[in-house]
Amino acid sequence: MNIQVLSDQHLLNNYRSGDQSAISKLIERHKRRVRDYIYMMVKDNDVADDIFQETFIKVIRVIDEGRYTDNGKFLSWVLRIAHNQVIDHFRACKQNKQVNSGYNVLGSLRFAEKTIEDELISSQIENDVRNLIELLPEEQREVVMMRYYSGMSFKEIAEQTGVSINTALVRLRYALINLRRMIREKELILS
């Protein structure tokens, strides 16, 4: 029985050449080590799952944008991204505590009321985004709705849809790529 194990570099090259399954193999290969590293720092399974997912979304984005230079240290690079994601998580938690303490002191977080114009613009943007989401292929639309509108983790999405976490990640990645493309094509301004 001849089983050939492809190197990380070979899988990256395959992915860059259009083999979408290669990125799933890379994620699966390093999943446990990266997830354990994140958990070791945050000590919370749900938070670790979310940071793991965000880490690989960023990894895929950087590779797709051509900004990753392969130097034979793929796992080290992924762990560095995971570490930065953990730091960002702790910064966000710290800011939330400061905002919440400000809320208690001031009694309100709103310093200025939204105008009718602000509400109309927000409503229009929300409608535009929902309309674009409806144009996505079913599998991508489903993942976007579960992630952003239901707040589900990728683990929950995978369980709900009967696919692997990696497949859910890839579906979201393609959904975001398609949404960005449609926004450019339709020349929408979402701000």
C-alpha cells in the first residue's frame, strides 16, 4: 500500500492552482494543534472555536490575496495569526469592559440620537445586503444566514448542515467573495 503524504508547500501550490480540497486538507492537518494552542490561551471552548475559525478565514484570505510567502513554515505562520487573533480577542474584551463601565456611570451609551436620515440609510443598506445574500447559491446563503444573522459558530453550522467545519469555512469564504464581487458590479455603497 503506497500512501503519499503531500507537504504543506505542495498542498498550498495545489490550492493556488485551483484545487479547493487542498486548503481543506491543510486545515484538517493542522486543526488540532492550532485549536489546542488557542484553547491553551483562552480557556474557553466556544471562544477557542470562534478564534480558530477566524484564524483560518484570515489564512485563506491572505493566501488568496497572494500575500503569503511560503518559506516552509506554514504551521508557524498559522500559529502566529492565531496568536494575533487571541490578542485581538482580549483587546476587544477589555474595550467591552470599559464601554460597559462607561454605560453604568453615564446611564446611556448614546451621546447623540440617530436621525431619521441615519435610520433610512441603515435600513437601505440592510435591504441591499439581504438582497445580495438572496442571490448567493443556497449552500453559501445558508452559511451566511447562520453565521451573521443567527450568530452560530462554525461548529454549530457544520452540525446543522451536516458538513465538516472546513467545508462551512470554505462556503463562507466563497460567499464573502461573491458578495464583494456583486457589490462592485452593482456599484453599491454600504457605508
